[in-house]
Amino acid sequence: MTQSVIALASRIVVKVGSSLVTNDGRGLDLARLARWAGQIAALVKQGKEVVLVSSGAIAEGMQRLGWSKRPVALSELQAAAAVGQMGLIEAYERCFRGHGLQTAQVLLTHADLADRERYLNARSALRTLLRLKVIPIINENDTVTTDEIKVGDNDTLAALVANLIEADALIILTDQPGLYSADPRRHPDAELVHEATAGDPKLEAMAGAAGSAIGTGGMLTKVLAAKRAARSGAHTVIASGREDRVLERLAQGEPIGSQLTARQATLAARQQWLADHLQVAGRLVLDAGAARVLAEQGKSLLPICVTEVIGEFQRGEVVGCIDRSGRDIARGLVNYSADETRRIIGKPSAEIAAILGYADEPELIHCDNLALL
């Protein structure tokens, strides 16, 4: 395995899972938090900018509230998150202060990243914190999130943050050595994947078959997070947080875990924002020719290229473009509502005015508002 990509990275997002910061889910393990703070402080001394995405709030909240069983009710999970965030940030602040570093709590929802203005505000705030040598500690804002606005897991959140700040690398630390070719519990001959290309479909097949359930994510979410991070050019390392001084050793170039390299072209900021929508308002099914042209050339999407409209959406919302097999091809801002789109699909653009009584744009999605996946 070649030298770790982390050695050359100047801006890094580090994600630590709940198994690495809690006592088997029973509150925070302060000794472990202190070790993470020490390792991140060592990276900062090397001139690297580091953002920390940390799980553990709900587990800490349960401990503080005296709950032995994870609640099912959303309101109780939100309450546990609110109480636990206090303890999580308090503990991290104390640990980092011992290394002369300040911290900042940043809570995000998908809505923050889906709204263009809020996206840019979050980007600006995080970049300013990094410039001031402050360690941003990020978590999903579980106190206010619902299924409709939820990112879902901290692997995905970490990848979104990597895109947001244009990080060079994403380090996902877990309780597993990395990605295996198969589930090592069922296949003793399974091999650790040392190097691969982020976004390679084979990795998703491996991770799906591996079935390793870690926290709320699992290995598949980590592979998908690497694919997402690669859109902005960030390389990903999936490694065991049980390894001694793992962050420092990665920064020194030691190859640990699975290194998933970003090989695809970096998306421009606006296209990246469009591509990172986790929830889309609806989907447009493209004919075979259109799907191929869109995937290869990234041209504007015309009504004549669409065969079916799925879901309900309004003008200006983000919709997904898929082929007939359901494969995601692109996402973009649609120029017509779902009802209007159903009336004009399969028709030449010249007929839009006659069908709808007006013609806003000749395209369903203009290429400037389209991001290929």
C-alpha cells in the first residue's frame, strides 16, 4: 500500500463513531475523548486544519437522564440529544483546552445544506473558525430534526462537511480495521481492501454484503460517504479508531485501514451543492438516449427526453434524473412544476407555450443548474 493520502492533506474532516467515544453506549468515555483531542492537537501543530464530526450525544443524554434503554419516541430521542450535546461539547472543550485549543459547537441539519443561503453561511462560518485555529465540533441537530430534514448518520454528515469546506481528506474512524472484501465473520478468507477508488460500484457490493452494523451507519454508509466526499476531490480513509495514535500515524504517511482515492473531476461549488441534496422533491425518468447523453455530456435536459414524472414538486425545487433502471444520473433545479412537467414530457420545447399557455424556459433543467452524479 502506498503512503497515506493524509500526509499531504492540509484540511481534514475526522469522524469518530459512537463506539469510539462512549462506554459501550453508556455515556462518554472521557479518556477516549482526551486521546482524540491530543491526536487532533498534534495534527494542528503540523499546520493542518481539522474539523471533528463526533457521535455520542444521545448516549450521553441517556446516561444523564438515567435511561438504560434507547428510547423509540422521536421527542425522547430529541430530548436525549439536547441533554447529551451539553455533556459532549463540555467534555471536548475541556480536553482541547488542555492543548491550548478553542472549540466551537456546530449543529447542522439537511435543511441547512439544502438552502443555498444557509449553505453558504455555514461554509463561511466553518472556514472562519478554521482560519482562527478553532476546532469545529459538528453533529447533526438531532433536537430539531425529523425524518424529512434528517441527514441520517454521521458518516454522511462528515462527507457533506468535507464537500462544504472543500477538505482534502476525510477520515472515518470506526471499530473495524477497514473495508473487507466480504464479511470476515462469515468468510475467514475475506481480505482487507487497502486501496481502491472512491465511487467504484464494487465497493458498495462489498460493503452491502459485509453487513457490519456499526452505530447507525454500517460499512455501506462509509463507502457511500467516500463516494460523496470524492465529488469535491476529498480522499477517504476508513480505519480502526482502536489503533494506537491512528491520526498521527496517518498524518505521518503510514498506510492504515482502507484508502479510497478520489479520482473523478471535482465538482464546482454550485454543482456540488445540487449533488449533495439527500432528499429530492421528485424524479424524472429519462429515455435511454437522453440518459446516455446527459451522463456523458452534461447538456440541458429537455422535455422530449423525459418519459415519466415521479412525485410532486414545484418550480425551482431539486429533482433527480434517473434512467429506466432507477440509476441516479443527475440532480438539478427544475423549471416547471410536476403537473406542468407531466403535460409537456415527450414534447418538443417549441410546443410548451401551446400546451401550458406560457413558456418559462425551453429546458426542464438548464445545464447551469444540473449536477451529474
